[in-house]
Amino acid sequence: MQTRIETRFETIFNHVNEGILIADSKGIIILANPKVNQMFGYSDGELVGKAVEVLVPRELGSGHVGHRESYMRHPVKRPMGKNMILHGQSRDNRKFPVEISLSYYETSDGIYAIAFIIDITERFEQQEKFKRINAELKSLNESLERKVGERTLVLREALQELENSRDELSNSLEKEKELNEMKTRFISMASHEFRTPLSTIMSSVSLIGKYPKEEDQEKREKHINRIKNAVSGLTEILNDFLSIGKLEEGKIIANLATHDINALIDEVITEIQPICKVGQVITFTDGTPLNLMVDKQMIRNVMFNLLSNAIKFSPEDSEIQVVTGKADDHVVISVADHGIGISDEDKLNLFERFFRGRNVSNIQGTGLGLHIVAKYLELLNGDISFISELGIGTTFTFRIPLQNS
């Protein structure tokens, strides 16, 4: 076992890209790995028995002895060379910058210092190059400032245009970034959300063929309804993405016309009834006749989203309540359910794109519906709010001005 560990240590010691050197308390090198030999131009084993000062520039050798002796009297593990430039000297008297850290260990024979050495010539040259470039730029800038005093106004205008261009580029890049994120989320969501309804359709289509007899009609109808519901779910996902894409691109405008809001909502409720769960009931309480300038399709989409959410997140044999009325020069419409509710943490992000509550991960959805609802109401000069309690239910209320234009 010990031999295996020693072999592993020797392998690391001989192949690491960092120079490793071990010296005794008198500064005599007792071990140096191949990287040190290569760095300083010595052959294998040649450094053993020499003082570490052989690796230090000659003019610094005597001073280094004092530093080394001081360190060995009070050894600590510390970086060496922080905020200062250190140099080594090779066998052929070539000086080069290095970065060194020190550590130590004790045995019965005494204290030994371990030095980890990195040749930073390339980094140093780059830094010196940057310093020269910066100095040249500074000199050039000072020269230009002396020569272009009379053109200050023109230069400021040019800089302002450049700033505006940068802002435009930044905005474009940010929009591109958001678009890429949206595409990524769509791919992730689609791969997850499409799988369930497609599997349902495939299995139901396969099973329908097993019920050819007339008395099997009830079983066939069951699978046909499953297919319809799955197709409806897929259609909902695609409609959400078509809507959000157009909304984000500003391609949707409100086509206002006078409509009977109560009749419009009653129409939507009738159309959405087939997707209700067993025993679910949608009750509609309308106030006085409500004629309002709105975009009919936008109101339909808002109501479809709110009602489909109420259906999905409510149990069987529950009631969904729709109420319309007037308040403060606004038409007020609410959709209330007795479903799973929304947590306080999720309420903060409810209208964001792709956001889905922690308690609905097992229920199909895109996380776009409420974001689309808010966008449509914004185009109609309206707003939306909600109250919710976990395990009790949720009520969404949206308002549209009576004097909409």
C-alpha cells in the first residue's frame, strides 16, 4: 500500500506543470522536480546539494540569504511575490519573472521548506505590453486633446451618437438574448408538455381498434374524448406561443368595437363546458347590460385562459363562478374557483413568462397564459388582480374602462 502511494506521489511530482523544490533549514536543495530543472536549465539531479540562492539573481543572492534564514526561524504557509515582481536566474544567467508560494513541513531531521514555482514570463510580457500600450494611448490622448480644442463640440456630438449606438446595440443584444432564452424554454417545455398528450392520443387510437362491436360504443367514446382533450391541450400550447410571439413583436393591436360583454362571456362559457371535469359547474351572474368598446377576440382569449385555469386547478364536483358588473367607471369581471390556490411565494411572479407555481408541476400548462392575459388587458387599457389562498381557491378580477378608446 505504501509503495502505491509513493508511486502516485512520484508520478504527480514528476509530471505536474508547476515547479516544486524542497530545501532543508540551511537552504540546501534536497529535491527538485523535472519542471524546476527545465525552468532553470539544469539537468536531472544537478540542483540537489546546491543552495537555493543559485536560482536567485546574483545581485540579490546575499539579501535572499537573510530572508531565507528569517523564514526558517518562523516558517508559515504563505504566498510569496504578492504585489511584487520576483525573478529567477537560470544556469545560463537568463533572468525571468516567477511567482512563488512557500510552505513547510517538519520531521525528526528538522524543518524543510517547499517552494512552488511558476514561470510567468508570458504573463509578465503581456502586462508590460499592456502598460506600453496604455502609456502610448495616454500620450496620444493628451496630444489629441491639445490639438482638437476647437473641435470639442463636434467630438461631443460624435461621442453622444456613439453612446446612442451602443445603447441600441445593447438593447438589440438583450432582445436577442431574451429570444434565445425563450426558444430554449420553448424547446424544454415542448419536449415535456407535448409528450403526455401525444402519448394519450397514441394509446387511445390503438385501443379504439380493439372495440369494433356496437356494444363497445361507450368505450370508444371514452377514448375519443381523451383524444379530443389531448388535442385541445396541444392547441392551447400552440395558441399560447403564437400569441406571445406576436405580442412581444408588437404585431397585435386592439380592434375596438362595441360588444355586449355579458353575451360574449356567456358564449365563451358555452364553448368551454366540454372540457370541464366531472361534476364541475360554471355559474354566471351578470349585472346590468354591459356594452363596451373592446377587441372581441382579446376578451375571448382572456376569458378562455382564466376559465381553463380554473377548470385545470379545481377538483371535480366544484363550482366556478363568473360575475360581471360596474364599479368606478369600469366594467369589472371576476372568475373564482375553489381549487388548489397559489402560495405567497408564487404570487410575486405569477404574470411572468413561463412561470408555473410549485404546486402545479404535475398539471399540463405552458406558464404563458396569465402573461398573455395581462398583455391583452394592457392593450385594452385594463388591469388584472387576484386573491388566493392555498387549498381554498383563487379569484381573478380584471377591469376595463367604460370610456375605452
